[in-house]
Amino acid sequence: MAAIAQKGTTLKVGFTGSTVTSLIMEDVTKESGGEQAVVKDEDNATGTILISDLGSKCSFTAIVIGAYAGDLPPALGSIFTVGTTKYRVETASYKQARGQSILSVAGIREASMEATYDA
């Protein structure tokens, strides 16, 4: 099947840079992560915001094909790669049905731990 053709305003389509080997991606969500603490002044107005533990999160749902060699589901704390970025598994589930089997994974990549992910 050919790639989607576009007419008019160009849109971002597909999973460029957001795929996992031996899975057919259904959806991928990426978001920024971290913690924020609000420090208020005497009038209860925001005076300072403390931002820490920056990172990113990624979750996906995918159809598992026969060539997939990973654990189903992957273990909590294990590392998975989406595109070229590695994340630590926070949650994972594997659903088997009459039709296709579905893998759902959510992970995190803390900026302070990047050397660990890339080791």
C-alpha cells in the first residue's frame, strides 16, 4: 500500500520516528514529564515555581506480529526503544483475542538518568 497522499495544508501523518521493531503501531503519545512545586507569597500569589526531575514520557498501543521477540508484556523497569529513544517501562499490558494480539506500554525517560538508558 502506498503512503498517504496529501492535498492542501501539509499535516504530520504516520509514525515517523515513533515505531518499535516487529510491532504495528496503532497509536503513540509523547509528553513532557517532571515535577513542579508552586511557592506562594503572603498574599497567596505565585511567587516561585520549582521545576525538577525533567524528562519525557511515551505510551503506545500496537499489534504484535510473529517476529516480535520481546517479553509480552515487558517487565516493569525494563527498557524499550521507540524510534531511537529508550524509555523505562512504567506499565505494560498484553491482550490476546481471536484476532490480533495488542501490546500497550507506557514508559518514562528522566533526564537525570539518560546515561543509564543509553548504557
